[in-house]
Amino acid sequence: MRVLIACEYSGVVRDAFRARGHEALSCDLLPTDALGLHYQGPVEHLLDGWAPVQYTADCDPEGDGWCQTTDTDPSDCFCYGPTQDGIEYTERDGVLFGRPSAHPYWDLMVAHPPCTYLSVSGMHWTTRGLRDPQLTEDAMAFVQLLMGAPIKKIALENPVSIISTRVRKPDQIIQPWWFGHDASKKTCLWLKNLPPLVPTDKLPGDNKTRRANQTPSGQNKLGPSADRWKLRSATYQGIADAMAAQWN
């Protein structure tokens, strides 16, 4: 499949799909934390099937858009080169993009829109007038853009948020401890043409069981730090592996 991982800089979900042979690309305004196929820029550039021709990846170490594996096994990498057959091209904001003429659209998108202005836990800042409510409206418009993308299969992930009341309730709420991680973190999934995830390694206990990432009061143990938001937003490997295995 051609798989777009929107709003991901960790590379965890992207690499889980690539490990199973899929053509997966991550996209975020931030650079990727793990070397791999990643577009640093607006996801709007990619939603209708395009992928950047020039970027640095394992198969394109010089970042010039030429894939070292293309001559022998093009399935290993989709670093579209400017002379490849069967590729159509376009330019957006000065960047060259390509997509295969015979397979122009993404088959699946897994999207992780930023939750700062969406999560229920943070909405008190807005309701108390301590931040501009337009930030939430902009975040909701972005969610609706992702949900309405011309992609057959879509999974949108977020914590418990106002998406439930502004759009619809999630199709599934999962926990990391369903997938082998001794951690509690409610994760909501809004699914389009995809089945709910089946737990792969459910640990003993239930939602009331105190997990390793929680304090006695049930809060997350991570203290304030410059990168706390990054650590909190990364997808657990067990969940990423389940997505790649079950949504293929």
C-alpha cells in the first residue's frame, strides 16, 4: 500500500508500515527524529497523493532525489527521480512532488493532529478565557481537512478531545497496555473503512489498574520539561505494530 502518516515526526508508525513492505511516508512541520522517508512541510501538499521528489532518506543519502536502489529494485524505495517512467510531477511552494500515474492516491492515512487545542484536559484554558478560542477553531478545521481527505482508508488518532462532540464519537478507544506496554493513556481512534484494532498483548488488570507511567494519583509521571510534549505524543511501538499488521 501507499501509506501517509500525517503529523508524525517520531517515525514510529511510518517505520512499522515500511517494515512490512509498504510505501510509507511521514509528514510534519518538524524534522523526523528517525532517519527515513519524511516530508517536512504542510500535509496539505500531500493529501491528494503527492510525495516529495527531493528529500534525505536511507536510500537517498545525498538528498538530491536520486534513490540508490531504484535501478535494481524500485519497490524498496519511492524516491521519485525526475527521469523515472510512469511518474507525474507538480510543484508546490517551490518543491517538486511526484506520484505514480498508475497509483496516484494514498491507500491509507494514519493522522495524529496536534491535540494542544483539542484535548478535553486542556480546554479549561479556552473556557476560562486564557487563550484565543480561534486556536481551537483552527485545530478543528485541520481535523476536518484530514477526515475529508481523498483517501479510501483513514485513521485519526487523538486523546479524549472535543472531536467527539464537534464531529462524532470515536470508533474505538484503546490503551497501550492492550499492546504489551505497562502504561495507561486513553487513545481515541476515528476510523474510515478500517476495523477496530484487536489487542495483541493485553496485560493483566483493567482501566483502574495503576500502570508504570502513572503516579499514585493516576497522573502521568513525566515532570515538566522542554520535550515533555514530544515524549507524551509519540505512538507506542506495540500500537504502531498492530496498525501495520491489522490495517494492511
